[in-house]
Amino acid sequence: MARFLYHVTMSLDGFIAAPGDDMSWLGGLSTGPNPAAERVLGEVGAVLMGHHTYAPATTAEGKVYGGRWHGPIFVVTRDAAPAPGFTLVPAFTEAVAAASEAAGGDYVAVLGATTARRCLEAGMLDEVLVHVAPILLGDGVRLFEHPGGTRVRLDPVELSHAGTIANVRYRVA
């Protein structure tokens, strides 16, 4: 059975994208090799993302993780144009089921804050792996946002660093 892992790089002030879903700040990070990130790529059997994450991803010629990972990618969207390498699925539950089946016993990497929140609310998010980058964005898309607030307890699994990046991995309690 697949496990769901929210996998993301975050600024030190808690943002995963700058305003307007701008991800260009990631290109300015010179981090060198990151064993925690490379290890997780070998554990991913499928990717699940929402339409906000999909738009920037399609500019990378149908690839995620900078082209270092290849496999099935499912996008929860009703109104995006199809692109090679991506399977567009209009309903969240259908996309989750398809990604889970495709991943088999491996992880489904969840990309995007809204999709991760929806997985968490559905009780299917198993782990969170955050690469904390040494940059302050000041505004943008938060790692986790739930209007009105909610508490989610996380149990530590791993803490490491690679160059200037801190890697923190938690299990959802």
C-alpha cells in the first residue's frame, strides 16, 4: 500500500512559493548534493500535485524534481491544458486512488500546499519532508495554511543538513 509524503522546499520564513506561485527563488540556491533528497527520490513511485504546482512544472518540459525522477505524475485539475508526462484527473479522490495504485508499496510524493492539506484532511498524509532553505521570502504560499487554524502533531523521523539546507522529516501522528 502506498504511503503519502508531502515533499517540499521551504524558505526559512515558511513559504514554499513566492507571490504569484513564483518558484524562481529555488534556482538561486546553490546547495550541492543533498543525500536526504536523493534518497527520497528512490522511494517515490508516483507524484500527486494540484493545478497551481502543475503550471510551473510544465515549464520544465514535463518533468518534476529537475528531471532527476521519472514516473507517473497525477494532477488534480479541471481546467488545465494537458502536457506530455502528466495525467490530469478532475476529482481529488480519483487522483489519489490513481497515484496510490501507481506507486504500489512506494511513496506518493505530494507536491503543493493545497493538495497536501487535502491529503491531510482526508487522513492519508503519512509523512512530511521539508528542506529548509536559507532565504526569506516575506510573502507567498505557506507550507501549511488552514483558515481558522488546526493542530497537527508530527513525530520527528530525521534531521540532517546538506550544505546550507536543513532537512526535517516528520511522521504525521
